[in-house]
Amino acid sequence: MDKKNFILFEEKFSKLDEIHYFKAPARINIIGEHVDYLGGLVLPAAIDFYVEILVQKNHSNKFRFYSVQYKEEFETIELIHQKNKQWTNYILGVISEFEKLNHKVSGLDILIDGNIPQGSGLSSSAALEVVVGFAIKEIFNFNVSLEKIALIGQSAENNFVGTKCGIMDQYIIANGKKDKCLLLNTATLEKTYHELELENFEFYLINSNVKHSLHDSDYNLRREECESALKKIKDKQPTLQNLYELDEVPDYLNETETKRVRHVVGEKKRTQAILGYFRNKSLEQAASILYEAHDSLSNLFEVSCGEIDFLIEELKKVNVSGARMIGGGFGGCILVLDQKGNKEKIIKDLKQCYLEKFSLVLEIYSFQISEGVTKVLQGLI
Ligand code: GLA
């Protein structure tokens, strides 16, 4: 947290109580994309980009927020959706979910800053939901688990923001562990942590800088298409709970549903394959699964975009071992798994040709796998 923010906090709100400092990380997802609302397995990890907040109780019924990135202030006494200040809905939504659980949240002042690139598929919004949920739990001493904080964040996003996201982002951001990825069964919330031994390989991110907004995108539509497929299948197989339980694609779905279900069935196979390759340290094969996953996300689930597809093809041409879009899609970041040392060789040319073709600046991020949400300091100043 930039030191200036502590001064800014006092300027905006005055010191009325102890000031606390919390942060929540961004996330990557190695495999299992668009299956976390279909009961699938996902393999995310928290990474060291953060949303950071300073918070105090203000001993009133007011909620007052200041966003350093937007340079915007906001004040309300009501928990209602804000059309023109979308960023406030992530916070108001979380407070409203606590209230539904009969956890009364009184007035708070919150300053928000951070370095997670927004609209880039790294879950800056889930990080905001989780950090606010965690701060509320700590400040009001609510007996709420990290898992529950993740569920509160997801409900806030589903009910208040309006994106019908799954549980993956909030879950990993709340439960991430340093140097470990999390294998999460989104049907049961059973989880195991795994250290990835990458040998002479590395993960890194390429930001296409095509901004997506999950809210405006076809994300909810994809979910509806999957639900309609599930409904048809359940008519014939009533015991089926989730699309992810399927191993074959039924032949009575319409064309769109068939494509979506082909992605889900394929992603399940790819997940088993990549886990095996990581176990055997077959990194080259593991990486190639990422290309297969991208192909499916682009052609079957149709959540990629021209700029990202172009970059993936360019990466293949220069023999990068594997890459795919991550997150909701329609823009944002590509996750690359490649031999160490290659990145430096290919990036300059890639940046140049991307700029020429799309007039967009490509950004590269290296990262460390980090802890989930944390309290950095309590009772500051
Ligand atoms: C977004 C959603 C997640 C998940 C991914 C796609 O990040 O928030 O719940 O569905 O897209 O895997």
C-alpha cells in the first residue's frame, strides 16, 4: 500500500477509530475454464497482484468509499445497486449478503487501491469482494469461515452485481496458499493443495489489453445455454446433477448446446490429462494441453476474441510450449507455460506485431504464487 494512501484516508474520512489494512490477491487458473458453475474441477492459484483496502468503523449508518484508482468518492446509507459506479456494487453487495445472514454491518469507511489490472481475467472484482468480506468478518468479529467468505463474495456478484459467476475466483482468493495451486471440486467444494514442480518451465501472463466486462459480456448467456442443455439431458437421465458428470455428448442437443457440452466433456478429459502430466513432470505435454483448452474455449465455448486468438497463433509459430486465455474470456490475459528463457526471446517481436495489427500495447507479467486474503495490519496509527 502506497504510504500516501494513509494520509489520503485521513483526509477523506478523518480518523474515527482504529484503521485496518487488508489485501487480497489476483488469481490464475491452470485448467478447468467455464466449468466452475457446472460442477467441474478447477486448478487455480493466487498470485501476487493485490486489491488493498484501509478500513475503519465510522460509528454512523453511513458507508463511505474512496477508490484511489478511479479517484471517486461514494457515500450511502442504503444497500442499493449503483448503475453509474459499478465498483461500489462489489462492496455494497458483500455488505448486503452479510445482512442477509443476520450479521449487522454498521457504518464503514473504506479506501480501495491495488495493482490487479481490471477487466483482464485476473479477478480484480472477486478480490475486492473477498477482501471486503474478510475485513468485515475481522472488524465485527463475525464467526465466518474463509469458505463462507468466498460464498458471500460469489452471492454478492450473482445477486447484487448481476454476473452469474461460479465459485472458483472467490474460493482461491480466500483460500490460496503460497507456492501451491488448489484442485477444487466445485460440486462438493472438496479441495487439495498441490505444489507444481515446473523444473525448467515457467508460467507467465500476457495481457492483450482487450478489456472485458463480465457483466456486459455473454458470460451469463453461456451459463443459460449450459443450463438448457442440462435440462434436456436430465429429462432422459434424471439422476444427473451437473454437466461435468457427462463423459459423452448426447446427440439430441441443438447445435449451440452441443458445442458448449463438447467443451465441458473435453475440459474434463484435459484436466485429468494435465494432472497426470504434472505428476510425471512431463511439462512439455502439460503445456500442450493449454493449447487444446484454448482451442475449445475459442471454437466450442466461444469465449475468446480475435486479438487473443491471434496471439495464441503467434505463440505457436515461435514454438512456445503452451498457452491459453484465462478467466471469463472475451479479452484479458493469456496464461503461458514455456521453457524458462524463451520469454525474453519472443516478447519484443510479439509486442511489435501486436501493436501494428491491433494498435494495442501488450503487457507481460511474471508472478509468484501467493497466500490468499490477509490482514496486513490491525489498528494502524
Ligand atoms: C470468471 C468467473 C469464474 C469462472 C471463470 C471461467 O472468472 O468469475 O467463476 O467461471 O470466469 O472459468
